[in-house]
Amino acid sequence: MNFLSPARRPGTADEVANVAELLMMPQGAFITGSDFLIDGGATAAYFYGPLKPAER
């Protein structure tokens, strides 16, 4: 497969679970109202990089 996202691979369940674990641990107690993009940079690549749609 050819992945165009910066990570060049799909994410794993463990990588998503790591963020969930952080949010549930005491170390994440001060994190509130945040969005965590766990997508290997695909969202940024879509808006600013090689995945950005062509201008019309």
C-alpha cells in the first residue's frame, strides 16, 4: 500500500490506546477540552501538505 500521510502507515490499536491510557492516568488529570488527532499526520497533510485538494 502507498500511504500519503506523513507516518507512511496506518495506526495501530495500541497507539490509540496509549492516548486513552494517558487521559485516564493521573498524569493526564489536567488535560481538559482537547482534541487529539491520532492519525499519523493525515489531517495536517490534507489541509497543508501533499493531500491538500487542488484549488479550483
